[in-house]
Amino acid sequence: MADSILVHNTGEVATLSQGTFDGPLCGHEMTQKDDLFMDKGTEILFSDGFVTAIESAGTISSEWLGNSNVRDIDARGKAIVPAFVDSHTHLVWSGDRSDEITMRSRGLGYEEIGKLGGGIKRTVANTRRSTEEELRNLVKNRIDMAQRSGTGRLEAKSGYGLDVEHEKKSLEVLDYFNRNGSNQMECTWLGAHDIPTGFTRGQYLDNLLDEQLPMVTQNKLARYVDVFCEPGWFTTDETTLICEESKKMGLKVRLHVDEFVDSGGLDLATEIGAVSADHVARSPMPSRVEASESGTMQTFLPGTPYALGKPLDLPLKQCMDAGVSFSLATDFNPNCPSLSLPFVASLAVHRMKLDPVASLVAITRNPATSLDCSGTAHRGTIEVGIESRVLILETENYESFLSPFGTMNNFDMIN
């Protein structure tokens, strides 16, 4: 047996798989620890990158421990969880907007800062000036940062090029790491992030549909399309047009919706079959229930209101009570430059009183369902037949994944 790894002498093991992977967990299913964890001493065997066995203490080690073809990892009684899955990041951009912190402290809002020359357009100008090599170096550092925080799979968007040349450059940078990196990554085209300087709305919609979309699909640079569907950015009608045309070209849909107000964005996401509707801070509960039942994942991004100085009042517990499925993600971007899912989960637990088991599900299994699950890539679970990535934590308690507020220290990522 070549390239095999045996992990044994474990603490509690959060498989989160319930035997087979069949979609996200909903509501209080996300808290059922007895169904989602295996006992201390559970042993895991990896062969050629795949999990081939998960058994109780002594079952696998009695046959394989000491075998020269098997790498032996003694977990020393430490808890094991799946590597995290970050389903909403903006990885490729350059420049610095930290001076906007002072603007926000003086009461200026997101849209007001944009009108003063800050925000997305400022980052677009900086990103366009950067070479592909410079952007690659930035993205590599960010992927490394995510891995140091325990992330084993992620989604990454363009959106700071906003024309054919620079969106292509951004997506090619992401595609390079998608093909050559150690972190499993899926790419999203976010050309509809803002209306760039020099375009009318109509001109830019034509640019998106007639130039950018064909460039993306012909070069196979993205799996998804995304639109910033918010008042002041793209309307629901514009979003529908962009998404329907993108679906015809083979792209699946992710959306930014209802971050600032309820503009009907979540309803639209459900209607057009989006795999994920993100932010969703102001969406009404009936829309949440309908989205969950239809298979549109709702992804909350608590790091963003935290960084913007807004209340952390996301309705996580209400979603639990209503039986709604949801995820958590970092929303890494110039305003919220953190790739730490433990930090995001800790905000949900400490500030919004989410159950710790549910917070773990929300940064592992549930977000993975909005990514491609047709193959064997990491699904935010530990299950046989999958290239599961696992974290051996610092202590015997699974809750210790919540302790780091930035980069995780003292964990081992296996596989």
C-alpha cells in the first residue's frame, strides 16, 4: 500500500458526514453532535490521498501500525475536524484602503466613501496597474494565509479588473493556482462588481455580455458568475439578464444580495437557481425558508459588518429555529482582509450565540455543498472515498478551533 497515512490515538473526531454526503445540514441538524462526531480513539486511513477507512480504536492499527509502507501519525489524543471550506473570497486585488477606517470612524458609509473616490473603484485602479506577476505573489501569500488558518478548499472571485483585459488577467492568476496550487480552489467571474469609470450603465452591461462573458467561457477561466446585486450597484433586472446569459454559457450562479437592505435579492437568487446567495443580512425569513428548500445556500459574512463597524445582528439562531441551511465565509477583501474562518466562526459563537457544532458545520460541510461536489475533492467532511483534508487541533476539545482569532497555531493539516 503506497502513499498511505494512518492517523490514530485521536481525540473526538468530527466527521460531519453521517455516513454519506447528501447535501447541507439544516437548522438544528447542524447541532447534533452525537450524529456528527465519532468517539475518541477513532482511526483514519488515507491511501493515495483518499480516505479508505474510518474505524474505532485498534481496528485499523492492529493491521497497519508498523507497516513500512504506512506513515504513522499519533494524534496524541487531540481532536480532529475537517479542514475548513471558504466559499466567498476576493483574493486577487492590490493596493491599500486602510485609511478608510478613519472615514468610517467619522461616520461615512460604504456608498459615501465610494463617491469620494474610495471603495471598489479605488481598488480597481490599483489592480489594473499591477502586473500579473505582482498579483500572483499577492494571491500566493493569501492562499498561504488561508492554509495557515486551516482552510483546505476555497472559492475566489475576480471583480477588481472590470474590463476584458484586467478581468482576464485576474482570472488567469486565479486559474494558475487552481491548476498548480495545493489548496483546492474554484473560480468566480465577478465582472459585475461595480460600474467602472468611463462607462455608462448601458455601455458596461454590453461590455459584460458581449466581451467579458465570452472571454471567460471560451478560456474556461471560471465555473461561476457573480453579481453585486444591491441598490446603487446592479439592479435585480440587470442581475437577471447577466445571470441568465451566463447560465446559457455554462456558468453557475452565485450572488451578493441584501447586504444593506432587503431589495428582493434572495428571492431573485432562488428564482434563477443560484447555488449561493451571500451576505443576505437583510433578507426576510419567508425568503430564507424558500431559498433553503430550493437548494440555494445562504452564506453569512460576519467579518464584513464587524470591519465596517456595523451591528453583528445576523439572524443565525432564527435560521436554526426555522430549519434553514446556511454557511459562514470570510469575504476576504480590501475592507475585510482576514482569511481566518476560525475568527468568523468565533464571531458567530461569541457575538451571535451560535452553537459551536453548528459553527463548525457552517465553515465545512455546508459551504462545500455550494461548490462542485461531483468529484472527490474535499467536501468539508471526513468520509471514505473522498480526498478529505483533516486538522489535528491543539487540544482534545473540538471547540479549540474557535480559540484563534487570526492564524491558527499548533495544528496539523493532513492530506
